[in-house]
Amino acid sequence: MCEKVHAIEATADLTIDQLAQRTGMTVRNVRAHQSRGLLPPPEVRGRTGFYGPDHVARLELIRQMQADGFNLELIRRLLEGAGSSTAALRFPRALRAPFGEREPEVITAEELAERWGSSDPALLERAIDLGILRPLGDGRLEEVSPTLGRASAELAEIGISPQQALEVAASLREHADSIARAYLKLFVEAVWEPFDAAGRPEERWPEVSEALERLRPLAAESLHAMFGLAMDAATERTLERLQGPPDQ
């Protein structure tokens, strides 16, 4: 019985008021999206426009893309370029999906100063420049990566100053940027360019999206494994130096 009800709902014709209610939007916003070319026109019967499941899916996708940071003009261009391909529309969202932690935490400037043992504004500015913190106003800050926040707190506990920790973070960010570019270059050359040269066939969009999704954890695992090898070698060299004869 439940499946039958869902089937009826999926094929039901919706007025603009019903469409707005179904998608949690206002009628005004639905009309605005339609006037911008974001939403196909309804099927007009008599003097009433009726909307179907495709319109519901389109509005939900638009809302999701807005939540991901796409502005309406960019969404319009993506919709125009993708035509009827839902997979093509979802690919930009997959490309911009957060990598790693998804839930940043909020911290006050006072809490941060207590953690660092310093209220030097230069430290805060440096952390913001590195993308570690994001100002929210009213003395509140967003820790983009809570893991990095916890690491800085533990570094302080073993005697490493926030200045030293941020210098290391800057070096790590530089190397991380280079590694990220290398992996995305690999994706573009090995996956995207052959797909693009073939005319972006509809049936291969899932394959391209899957390659991107698989690349993310592979990049992280490879980086972690390579760092382990490098850390082992660096530790061995450092111990040999520290255990050598004392400086005269």
C-alpha cells in the first residue's frame, strides 16, 4: 500500500503552491528561479501550470548547490551546460565536497588565547591566513579543522609555542597544497581529459564521479603512508645526530 501511495505522489501534477510546499520554498522563490532560467516552465493546461517530479528534483538540487556555495548565476550556467544530465549536474558538487572533516567547531577569541597562552593578534591573523580559523564576528571563530585545533593544544602542552606551531603549519600547508595539485592534475590528465575528448558521454558521468570519489581516500592513505616512511627515516637520522659526541 505504501509503495502505491509513493507511486501516485511521484506522478502527481502539482500547482505552483503545491510545488513550493513540497520543496519547502516560497512561491515567490519558485517564480524567481523560473524567471532566471533555473527551472523549466510548467505544463500549462487551461490557465493553470502544473509541475512534476523533475521540477521537484531540480529545485532540491538548486537548494543543495546553494548550500555548497554556488551562486545562482553559476548554478544557471551549470544547468544550461548539463542539459538534462543529472549526473553532470552532481559532478561539480562532488568536486567541491569537503575533504576530510565536515563539522567545524566554534571557539571564542578568549578560549583561543587561553589555549595559546597569548592574545597576540598577529598569531590570530596568521592562523586565518593559513585557513585554520575563520572569523565569524562577535569574538567568535570557526575552527575549520578541529583536529588541527586539538593538535595545537597538545603541542602547547609539550612546550611548543604557538608561533613555532604556526610556522610548521605554514610549511605543511605549502606542501599539502602541492600534493593536492599533483593529485588533481593526475585526475584531470588520466580521467577528465579522455572523457572530455570523447564528448562527455552521458553514460560515463558515473564513472568519472566514481574516479573522483575513489581518488580522495587514496590520496589521503598514500600521503599518510609516505609520511610514515619519511618520519621513520627522519627520526633515525635525528637520533643518530643526537646520540653522537657532544659539541665541544
